[in-house]
Amino acid sequence: MNIDDQNGTTVLHRTAEYKPGRSLSTWLIGRPLATADAQHETIGKLVGLAVFSSDALSSVAYATQEILYVLAAAGMGAFGVAVPLAFVIVGLLVILTVSYVQIIYTYPNGGGAYIVARDNFGDRPALVAAAALLTDYILTVSVSISSGVAQVVSAFPILYDYRVEIAVGMVVLIMIVNLRGVRESGMAFAIPSYFFLIMMFTMVGAGMFRYLFGSLGQVIAPPQDVMSQYNILQPLTLLLILRAFSSGTTALTGVEAISNGITAFKEPRSRNAALTLIWMSLILGSLLLGVTFLAHQVGALPSEGETVISQLGRTVFGGRGLTYIAVIAATSIILILAANTAYAGFPRLSALVAFDSFLPRQMTYRGSRLVFSRGIMALGFIASVLIVIFQASVNRLIPLYAIGVFLSFTLAQAGMARRWWKSGHLKAGDTVKEKGSILRFDQHWLIKMIVNGLGALITSVVTIIFAVSKFKDGAWIVVLLIPSLVFMFLSIYRHYRRLAKDLSLDHYGASPRIFRHRVIIPIGGVHRGTLVALRYARTLSDDITAVHVSIDPEDTARLYKKWDMWGDGIRLVILESPYRLFIEPLLQYIEEIDRKRQPNEVITIVVPQFVSRHWMSTFLHARTADTLRKVLLNREEIVITEVPYQVY
Amino acid sequence: MNIDDQNGTTVLHRTAEYKPGRSLSTWLIGRPLATADAQHETIGKLVGLAVFSSDALSSVAYATQEILYVLAAAGMGAFGVAVPLAFVIVGLLVILTVSYVQIIYTYPNGGGAYIVARDNFGDRPALVAAAALLTDYILTVSVSISSGVAQVVSAFPILYDYRVEIAVGMVVLIMIVNLRGVRESGMAFAIPSYFFLIMMFTMVGAGMFRYLFGSLGQVIAPPQDVMSQYNILQPLTLLLILRAFSSGTTALTGVEAISNGITAFKEPRSRNAALTLIWMSLILGSLLLGVTFLAHQVGALPSEGETVISQLGRTVFGGRGLTYIAVIAATSIILILAANTAYAGFPRLSALVAFDSFLPRQMTYRGSRLVFSRGIMALGFIASVLIVIFQASVNRLIPLYAIGVFLSFTLAQAGMARRWWKSGHLKAGDTVKEKGSILRFDQHWLIKMIVNGLGALITSVVTIIFAVSKFKDGAWIVVLLIPSLVFMFLSIYRHYRRLAKDLSLDHYGASPRIFRHRVIIPIGGVHRGTLVALRYARTLSDDITAVHVSIDPEDTARLYKKWDMWGDGIRLVILESPYRLFIEPLLQYIEEIDRKRQPNEVITIVVPQFVSRHWMSTFLHARTADTLRKVLLNREEIVITEVPYQVY
């Protein structure tokens, strides 16, 4: 810190170094990290890929199957469409990747769709993007943990009754690991993530090899449960293909995560984040194409009982051997780890939104391990609540999922398109400083605008298909939730703005000095605590009034006698309380005094407060002092002073 | 109030008369009553009989049946024993009535077994009696409401799934009526209570009439379900008779209620209470004998499906006509109203126990309707919790019931026996003043002692039979609960005693005046609230230090600049916080100052507190002032002053 000390009134005081104790929290999340250590708490590309791509990559485990499910309605002959559809989805992935790389370079402080929309469209669209993304992050946690637990439960049916508890336990576990810091969670989850990648590439590689040498063959005894539902087949309409396409696009959820978490990367962070994103997209694209192509070749069928990955695995590896089991295990683990990406994205995005005063300020505070602990805990809490409400049922949660992220894709793409439009209308060499970035002339603006515009169009169509086709199954919740969240953001913003105005020192004249000081001491009895308070009141003013609310005449008579002896001649006012109320007569009295108050006069209520550390004291005493304080704190120009007196 | 005003320091101040608003509570329980109206809130014998006897009289509805249940094991031939057993039970009723009448005259302030045991045996036996009675009152509410709801549910099986909710609703309803005042609840419940009495006497009278004229006949198609269980009959052993006897004694629960609630009666209250008790016993005894005799005559059988009262009713009235239906309805209602007696007894007893410092003092406060509202609400709350835990199941609750009341009978009888013993050893005309009563020589002490001693013996045997025979079914809970409650009472007592010692002014010398006053203002920023606090601090002392905990260097630099302009030359100390903690460095700093404190120096922490009435403010602000206050209140000689500043 660089504080100039010329006027001699400022002291930089270093208290003895804080020594974190061996508390439960230290044991759980590690010793506190100093603010100065922030740059050590960043991650490189290798760990970054594990942290931010588990969500996107986990979709390899189910995207092909989702496409086949829809196509099944038109019979097995329609499955051939899956491979070209996979190419179209990968094409969309390319557009999204290119545009998010641009976003990462343009907005190196993260925020993705929220910041792009804020800079190019203004607050409200930005808040829609934020609401959509935050909702989707929460759902990512609930859905991915629930689906991981569903896999575990189908292996060990005895655990079925405890699925909600297990799921919430996993949410908490991943939450704790994330509270340890981004570097620590990255390290912890890197091994299973890379294990998944290796197993997937091994399977796809082995499958392609056997395909090229003609030894791939067909799935033995493919599960027929889904196919047998369709006695009468639909024709393969454009609408059906469109629905299959949008089901497949769930593979693209998670592509935006890196753009929200750029600040987690080591410097040069934009470059590191962009390279990680490109690597992620390459892996995702190739695995998606590989799995879809091979699944079609071996004749895998969509099924409730056996996943497409499992059918492909046992065909490629020729049975349920060790390699097959490793593929299945890796798939289960990555589904759970997908939640980790949300834990990396949600807290950073909510901190950005909170920094703009749309969420509670506390979400911008970094916790003892330099992560946004409150965001992490909020995510864990809300996701757990969702799991409990939906009883960890993937079927009931999935219709809510993916709408938010596609809405944010649309807004990000549209925002970038608008930005290229603006940049195309600058003169070469001109720069315009915007809220969060600098706008320069770009000679390729037209082609870039068209690409992003196309991206916006496709993703908006997908959003609408999601919202309409799943509306009755639960998507209506999201459709209602997003505007409600935006309304909440705006209310919070207005609250902070009005507060800041009320506290602002602009147009604040010097206030006159206080000359008169009236002190009122409410007393319940005459004891050591009362006398300690009285002694303190003496230092404040000579105008002291003790006030006693009389409920029981005998008590009052006793108090009166004691006051004679110990009251030091101070005026005692007795308030009769025919209805045995305590607070009301006292307030009425204080109000009467307050009405007669002169300017430059302040009223101080000195409350004798005996303090007991004994746990029983909370329910054995009436705590009238506390009640009084709560009521009086709402009154301007009345100051409450608590004089504590320690008792057993 | 009669306060002498000679020294001119005391002012009797009448604030404007308190006008109760039309609040929810006024609507529910009526406008507040002034303390001076207390004598109007007492009840006469007619209402008193309804309030205090519904518990005892309701046992007419099941006592005979309980005897027959046990005897059934020895076959129908054993049912003849029921009538002589009823006479023995009525004999015990006579002993108890005589002794409680004596208790009512000896202890006119109520308290029954608790006060008798306290005066004649000391605190611990008294607390055992109190614990036993309070437990039993709670169980009376849970059991009687659950059994009433069970009757309703057997009539309308569609309500079965909501039985817990209905039962809790009834607990709350009776609670609210009792909160309206004892007179009001008495009036409300008198009509159904007297309706029950009339129907019972009609039935017993009509039955006796038909018996005398030989037209009574036998039950048509009596239910055989219970009898058919016993293929092999037991012999009618003494143990079986003893068990049948103790089952029948459940009819005596509730006899003690009036002795706990004497203060509810109009003056002359002992006489009114005693006469009510005698009337109650006469009614109870004659109905019990009548029902048992007639049930035997008509050959009623114990059954799960149809009550003995129902069998008797349809035989006496010759079918299921209107009169029969009225009997059944009255019986259902009285079972629920039995709870009302507990609402009359529990709050009064707990207020007496609290007055002796064994329960929280708040239980001695009279609420706005002059009843002990906290006791009423505590009873309603605990009984509801029991109903939820035991799912309103009478079968699971009943084993816990009646042990407590018989334990209290034993203690009351034994206490009175001891008292007669003492009185017999005084000289004629001598009086001894005891804690709660005056002891006089009594020439009939020996016979009275023998009667009470016999009563103590019989009731103790019944207590033991209850505890042993129902131990496994749940009585163990009560056997554990009573000592735990006694332990709790004693802990509370010790807490109050130590507190009183700490606050006592005995041996308290005049404390020295305070000469130095150090003021510390923790500030988070420089705004209007800070300046208001600063202005106030100026009136306290010239030795003022503003303290800022620096978490973000940029924020601190801004604050420093503002302080230069607005800080009025006051010393500003900046505490660096490398771990982003707020409270800890501040506490460390205050401790450093505290260690250097001189005698006669006081430290005041002036906390600028902005106060927002907006509901959002509770979660939008970090509320560090509150945390600070909670931590600092535990430190001796540090005074906390909150200077409120109103914002939106």
C-alpha cells in the first residue's frame, strides 16, 4: 500500500500476523491464502482443460444416443441420418468456438455472454444472458450428479433408497474440493478427466482400426426395448430431423464455460484460455464424430437398459473385458465431474454480476482460499435443493436443461455480430473505448458478422425447439424463472443505487455540532449491571433519567427502595403498565421525549446488558434489551449504547 | 401504586393509555385485559366443573372397557369381577378426593402434589412430582386429541391420511381458546361437557330403570373379536385381577387437576374448588359404577371394533336411534375436551415451578388475557411434537400415559401422611409456620395419616404396575424422562442462583468514577453514516480513532483521500488484512488497546450502523456491525454504541 502520511493523522498499523487455527474449516479446505498469493492460484492449459471441459466432454457419453432416440420413431432406416447430423453439429461447434475465441480475446476479464450482451445491447439483455447461464450451471450440477448416481444405483440397486442422500453428498464433496481453490480442484479432478479422454480415444481408435480392416462386426444382441415401442413408423420428416439435431446439440453445452472463467488461467490468460478452448473443441468434435460414426456402423440401438457407449465398447473390444469396464467406469466418473465445470463457471459469473450491483455484494468477496466461496456455496445449496425436490430423477430434471445455455449462445453470437457491424462502420485505425473493451476497425467485419449472425440464428432456433418441445415436461419452469431472475437482479440494483444515493457525501453540508445530550437508562431492577451502566452514563451527560416499567407493584416498591440507596440521586421515572407490556410504554415515553427534542440535542439510550456465556441464558432471560435495541435502531437521532456486564 | 415522592427524584409517569390495535392476535384471542381486571377472570363452580373435570369424566368412556380387556384372558366367567373392582376403584377415588380436599384447603394457592411434596419432603421429591405431572399433562393432550381424532377417522376413513394434521389443528384450536382466558375457555367448553353429563346420566338412569323393571335384556350380536383370541383360558389369578384393577384406575387421572388450578376459582376459592372436586368425584364415581354394573348385566364384551359404551347404549335405548347417536357424539367430544383440563393445569403448575426458579422466569408472566400464555403455548407445542412423532397413534402413546399422574398421587398422599404425623406431635393450640402453609395440631391425625398412607401405598403399587407392565411398550421413555426433567429443573435453578449472586449489591462498594474515555470507530467507507457517527463520537471524548480494515488496496486509497476531506483531522488507523478477514484484525487491534488501558479508563466502540427498513437489506449487506457487536459484547469494560443512520 502506498499511503502518504504527510498530515500525520494516518497510521498504517500491522497487527500481529494472523495465525489460522486448526479449525474444522482449515482441515476441510486448507489454510487461508494471502491476497498477494493470487497469481499462484491460477491454472495452466493442462489443468484448465480438465476443469473447464469435463462438462462439454461428458456429453460424448450421451449425445449420439439422444440423436438415435429421436430418429428411432422413423425406424432403423433413419439412423443413417445420425452421421450427417453429427457433422452439422460439429459445424455449429466450429462457429461457436471461433466466436468464443474472439470473445476471450476481446473480454479478457471473463463473463462470456453476459459481458458481450452488456457491452453491445445493454443491461437487460445482459441480465437475461446471466440468468440463463446461472440457471444452467445449477442444472448442470443437479443433472450430472443425478445421472452419475443413477449409474451407480443401477450397478448397486440396494443404494436406490439413498440416491438423494448420495447425490447431495457428492454435491457437497465437489463443493468442498472447489472451496480449496481452483488449482487444487483442478489437480484433484485432472486424473479422472484424462483417464476418460484416454479411454474414449482408445475405443474410437480401436474401432476405426477394426472398421478399416473390416473386422468391426455388429453389436451382439442389441437391446430392443426402445425399437419395439414403434409398431407404426413415422415418416422421416424435416421436423423429426430438426428435433434429432437439437437433441444432439446438448453436446455443445459447456463450450461457453471457459469464456466465463478466463481469470482462472495463468498469464497470458487470453491466449491460454483460447488455446484450451480450441483443444477442447477439437477433442469434442472428433470424439462426437467418431462415436456417432462407429455406433452407426456396429448397429447400436438406443435403449433404456444399455447405453450406446456400452454397446459400442463391447463390440469394439469383443466382450465385457477389462478395457470395456474401464470405459464404463470412466464414463460414470466424467458424468459426475461435469458438475465441476459449473463450480468453476458459476462463482466467477455471479461475482461479475454482483460487481455490477445486480447480485449481493458479498458474492464478490474472495474466501480464505481466494475463490468466490459464497458463489460456490450458493451453487451447492441450490443444486442440492433441486436434487431433493426432483428426488435425483434425471428424467424430471433434463427437460429444464440446456435451454439456458443456448439462450446465452444466441445472445453472445448476436452481440458479437452487432459488434462487427459497428466495427465495420469505423474508419481504419480509429478506436472507440467501450465499457468493457476497445473497438477497432476490422476489415473482415462482414464475413465475421455473417458467421456470428448465422450462429445466432441456429442457436436461437435450437433454444426455441427446446423450450417448445419440452415445455410441458418442465421447461416452463425455466421460461418463468429467467424473467423472474432478471426482475430480481434489477431490484437488487435499484436497492444498491438508492442506498448509495442516501449515503453519498455529494451536496452534504457540514452538520452542526451536538450541544445537548439526554441520557435515558431503562432499568428492570437495581443490580450490579444497572450500576455499571449508570457509572458509564455519568461520563456522557448530567441529564440522566432512569426509567422503570412497572408491571408488578410489589416489585416496583422494592426497586424504589433500592434506588433510594444506590440511585445516586438520579431521576427515576416509573411507567405504569396496566397490560403488563414492557416495550410499548417505554417506546411511548421515549417518543414523548423525542417530540420535545431541541435541535442539536441527541438522545442516548444506555441499556444495561448482562452477558452470560452460559448456553442456558438464551432461553432463561427475556432479552428485553435486545428487543428494545431492534425497535429503537429504526429511529433517527436516537443512539443505543449497550453497557455489558459479565455474569456467570 | 403508593410511591412516596419526598426526595423529588421519583416521577410516576403515565404514558397515554395503550390502545390495542386490531392486530391478528387481538382478533384471535381478544383485546388485552388490564392487570386490575384479574378478579373478573376467575370462574365459578359450574364453569369450573366443566374446565377441570372433562379429563376425569372422559374416563367413564373407556375405564370399564379397559377392565374387561384384561379380564377377557380368563374368559367371560371372569367378567363378574369387574363390578367389585369398580367398587374398589371408587373407594380409592374417595381416599384421593378426601385428601385433595384437604390439600386444597391447606395450600390455597394451588400446586397440588408439587407444593405438598416441597413443603413436606423438600425440593427434589417436589420436582419429581412436578416432572411427573407436567409430563402427564402433555400426554393428556396428545392422547385425548389422538383418540378423539381416531373416532372421527373411523367414521370418515377418507380423513385417515390427514389424521396428524387434524390432531395438530385441534391442539392449536384448544390452545387459542385457552389463550383467550380461563373464563372464555370455560364458557366455550361448558356446553359440550354438560351435554356429555346429561347423556351419560340419561343412559345410566334409563338402564337402571329397565334393569329394575326387568326389561333390560342382553346386547344383540356382541362383537366377538377380542374373546375369540383366547382359545386357551388363563385361570383368574390375583395378578390378573391386580392388572385389571390398575387398568381401571386410569379413570382416576384428572382428579388432581383442581388442586393445581385453585387460583382460577372465584373467592372463596378453596371452598369453591373443594366443592367442585367433591361434585366431580360424585359424578365420576356414580357413572363409573353405573356403567360397569350395566355393562356386566347386558353382557357387553371388550372389542376393537365397538366400544362398551356403544354396546350399552344400543341395548338400553333399543337400537341405534337418535338418543344412541347423541351418546356416541357426546363421548367423542368429551375425549377431545379432556385436553382442555391439561391446558388449565399445566400453565398454572409450570408458573409455580418457574416462580421457584426451576423453569424459565418467563413462564410466570401473564399474557395479554391474564393467563400464563407461555405455558399454554409450550404445552401446545410439545403435545403437537409428540403427536407428529407418534403419528397420532393412541396405541403407541397410551403406554406412556398415567404413570406420571399416579407417581404424583403417591407423592401427594405420602406428603400429607407425613404432615399428619408432624401435626400429631404438636401440642394442642400450637401452630408452626411452614414455607407454604401453617401447621396446626389435629386431633384426628392418626386416622388421617392412616388413610393417606393407605392411599400412598395403593397408588404407588399402581404406579409400579404401570411402569413394569408397559415398560417395553414405551413406559421406559417416561421412566427416563422424569429424572432428566428433574436434572433440568435443578440446572436452571443453579443458573438463576449464580446469576443473582453475580448481580447482587451485597458487598458491592461504590465504584470509582471514569476519567478517561477512548473512542474507536470502525469504518468501512466514508459516507453520511460515518460522518453522523463521527459527530456523535465528538460529544463523548477528544480521544477518537477511526479504524479501517484494508482488504482491497484500491478501496483503501480511495477511502484515504475521502478521509483527508471529511475526516475532520481525526486519527485514522489502517489495518492490513492479508487474508481478507474483517473481524479478526479489528479484534486484535482492540485487544492491543485494551491491554494498555489504564484504570478508570473506558473504551467505547462507536459503530456507524446504517439501517434500512427494506426487506432486501438483510441479505444484501454484510452486517459486519452486528457481528462485531456480538463478539465485543462479551468483553468487560468495552461499551458498544450504535449510531443509526436511516437509509431507504
